[in-house]
Amino acid sequence: MQDIQAHLRSLPMSAQKVRLVVDLVRGRNANEALEMLRFVNKAAALPVRKLLASALANAEENFGISRDDLYVAKIFANEAATRKWRRFGARGRFKPILRRSSHITVVLRERGS
């Protein structure tokens, strides 16, 4: 069995928010996960869905594997670089603003018959 991978780097969204969506599709059939993400009411659902569709396209084009035989073996979101901004607060103080981003990795495997 082969592992088909796809990566999304530097998504401008915190990894904590992305993990809420990623945990929903882990271990599911790839087609079922793709359809489920269409109806998830979270901002992170769209980039995760596009990444999953890209991984399915990689499997079909590069390895000749049918998308019906694939399932989401691993999917995880890690923290990426954080941009640090400053804004003036009360009494001339600085208030830090952290713009978090994340990396997402999806691994598809062929289901054993």
C-alpha cells in the first residue's frame, strides 16, 4: 500500500481552529470526507476540502488509484510561523497582536480488499 500525501503550507488561520475540522474527517472514506466538508460551517473547512481534493487528484493522476478505494489515514494541522504586530494601548503601552498560521498535511491510503 502506498501513502499519497498533500501539504498545505502557511494557511493564515490558527492550528487550533483547523484541528476542529481536521478531527472530523480522520479515518473516513475519502469521498465521504470530501462531501462532509462541504457542509461543515467553519472557515477552515474550505482549505481542508481543497487539500483533500488535491490529494485525491494526486492519487488518480500519479498512481492510478481509484478514489473509491482511498481513506484518510492521517491528517493533522501543525503551527506555522506567527507574525507579531504591535498596537498602541491605553497609557502609551504596546498591545501585542499574534497572527497565527498553520501547516496541514493529509495522507491517504488504499483500503485493503
